[in-house]
Amino acid sequence: MRPIKSLTALATLCFATLLSLTLAVPAQAAGPVYVALGDSYSAGNGAGNYDSNSGSCHRSFNAYPYLWKNAHAPSAFADTSCSGAVTTDVTNSQLGPLNSSTTLVSLTIGGNDAGFSDVMTTCVTGSDTDCVNRVNQAESYAQNTLPARLDATYNAIRAKAPNAKVVVLGYPHVYTLGVFCVGLSDTKHRKIDEAADVLDNVIAGRAAAHGFVFGDVRSTFNGHELCSGDDWLHSLVVSPSWESYHPTATGHASGYYPVLNAKS
């Protein structure tokens, strides 16, 4: 009987040792869970290589959300961004993939609320005075009405994704100033860039108030705006017209992605 007892003791000892070693090995952390929200600047209008399943949202595989996904291999990824989206579209139709497991959320939103598309149409087709007046209207909206709309959207994101880091990306300047450029006047160029500053400042302020991170892309696009000679944005595009005044694939790879990568 003694050999049997010895074997039993040895087996018990081996099992205990194996168990202690197993418990000592730290569990491998799960990969990030990333959800991209927002408007055409997130979807990638202008970046080409569009996802045919995204329909009129025009989501591009060259857009910054997919570049981040490809570089970081998250354990789960969803992109619900859509061309033309305003704050209420994000709140009402884009938050489905968010939950308590979401670790990263990115978005651009607010430009369409402030009427960016109509601003550009007015400035392209109208006089300097028409452009200035329309930009002034957009700036007034951004300063007085947009903050509450952003608050509602940011609150909804936080409620659905309580543990996520939220990176709110801004909008670039559209034009390099002080250089000769065929097309719009210098007055229009300056006023459009002024509008981008007002919009970005409002968005940055509301993002900070919610504990979100603001990603300023004006610095990465500096020297690559329209009229720079090394443009990372489309000028007026006849077909498809929805690519007009949106970042190119290079704009996403070299303008937006580095900011998201640094802030995430």
C-alpha cells in the first residue's frame, strides 16, 4: 500500500504545481473594441475604394477608421459613419454597436449641422458678400445652437459606451492662405477657414466638457490644404459631387489617421 500512497501524493503534488503555474500566468488582455461614428469626414467621402455595402453612406476602406483597424487588429470593429450625418443621426441611428465592452470610439460630427455643404455652395456660386454672410450665419449657429446638440450626442455615446475612450476629431482648414490660387477669392478663402476655426473650437470645448479627447487635424493638414500645391483635399468635383471639399486617401492616411493614432 505504501507505493500507492506515494504515487497518490506525487500526483497531488504535480497537480498542485501545475495549478499554481497556471494561475501565475496572467490572462492575455483582449484586443480593443473599436466603433467609428460620424459624418462624411469619418466615412471617407473622397478617399475612394468605397464599400459597396455602405450605399449612400459612401464609407471608404481608405478612411481613417479602417486604417486604424488594419494597424491595430481590434477584437471587434464596427463603422456606422455616414455621409451627410448630423448630430441627431449619430444619436438615433449610429450607436447600435456601442456597449460596455467598447474601448474606443471615434467621430467627426457638427459640420453638417452648421451647414458646411450649403456654405461651400454659396461661396462657390455667390459673391464675396454672399459668402461672408452665409459663413457668419454658420458661425452663429455653431456658437449658439450646436453646443446643445453636441452635448446630447456626447451624452448618448457615453451612456452606451461607459468605458470607452472617445476621440472627437475636428475639421481641417480648407485653403492655404496668402497664395495665388485660381478659383475663389482670397476673401472667401479666409472666411471659410475662419468658419473651420469657429467650428473646431466649439467642438473641442464640448468634447473636453464631457471628458472626451479632441483630435485637432489642422496641424497635420497644414501646408496640404487647397492651393498649397500638395493638396490633401478635393476641390470642386463634378462627379461624384459628394467628394468635393473632402479629404483624399492621402488626407486620411497622413492627416486624420496620425491624429487618431496618437490620441487613442
